[in-house]
Amino acid sequence: MNSKNCLIATYFIATVISSVAADISGKVTLKGTPPKEIVVQLDPLCGKLHSADSKVTTRHFVVGQSGELADVFVYLKSEGLSNAPKPTGQTAVLDQKSCLYHPYILGLQTGQTLVVKNSDPVLHNVHPSPVVDGNKEQNKAQLPKGPDLKFIFEMEEVLLKFKCDIHPWMFAYVGVLSHPYYSVTDKSGAYTIKNVPPGKYTLIALHRKSGKPLSQAITLGENGLAANFTIDAPEPLK
Ligand SMILES: [Cu+2]
């Protein structure tokens, strides 16, 4: 093989290797009875956006009939992932609807744009409150159905709190990671982390109100992997 062909072959092999990727998926279940949610006292403007007979509560434990636990942030520990792909230009979206943030928990990559929308006929105040140096605290008013706001964070922070200073019940939490390998469980407790290169990792499941995150050492092959977690409900306060 001459040097030119050798170079082409090397490029081809490198491309094939880097294109092998697999999914990590599974379910998260809550064991035990979650604490009762607290009814939120809305102000009159936000109250009008909900039907009179519906009660708005905190969203700490969103649990299905068989313990399926939503809003668990499942992600890979960043060790060994310094060569992970950078954000592709696709944005993440956080919306304000009926005076609540949607979603409640979401993931974001460092350097990726988070678009915050206001779908409400109500003024909101978007106040990301990071605690990690290098992530900027900001506080921006957003007019009723006003233009989108955009935020970028440069440092990992799990979880970074968003709040609204006008409506003290409004919170969202953003898992900011330096790589794109994260997911949030849906109402069936299911998550999928897509297109991960094969390797050894630490997989972490974090539910904001359940104490310590759980972790599993995993070895991901080309065929993907299933990994489930069971999270204990916190002990009731005595
Ligand atoms: Cu608000």
C-alpha cells in the first residue's frame, strides 16, 4: 500500500470506529410512598389560566400506578468523555405555560443554547441561579407572550435552578453537562441515552427530592444496554 492509500484506509477505519454508537435505556421505579405534594397558592392572574376545580401542586414526585418515576435525570459521569461531540446547534427549550415551567427537569450541554419561551399572557421573570463559578446568574423580565430569551452555560452544573421572582412557586432544574449523554425519565419511568460510543462508564440517576444519586458501573457494547434503577422514597418526617 502506498502512503496515500494508507492514509485513506486509516481515515476510513477511524470514521467507522467513531460512527459505532449504541443506546442506553431503562426504567426508573420509586419504591415506597412519596410524600404528599403541596398545593400551590396561585395569584389571581395565574389562577385564571387553570380551571376553577383543578388544584396546582408541587411536582416533586410524578409517579405512575406501579411506581414509574418521571423527572429523573439520568446521565453519564463525564470522566473519559472529553472528546464527546460539541452541541450541534439544536436548542433546548424551556416554556412557561399556565405559570409553570415545562419541562420541570431538562438536560443541556455546555455551550448549547437554551431557549426560554413565555406562552402565557402574563409577565414572567426568568432567573437562572447557578452556584458553579463560570455560570452566570441572570435575571430577565419576559413580557406576556414576549420574545424568546436565550441562555448559554459554560460549566457543568447538575442541577442548575431556574426560578421566577414574580411567581414564587415557579421552578425548573437543568442538568448541564459537558457531553450530550443524558436523558430525563418520562411518565412511564423510561429513559434513553442515544448514540453513546462503546466503553466503560458510570451511569447516574438523580431524582431531585430523593437524596443521593444512584450510580452503576456499565460497559457499553455495540448492541446497547438496559439499566434500571429503583429509588427509595424518602422517609416521612417524624
Ligand atoms: Cu412567573
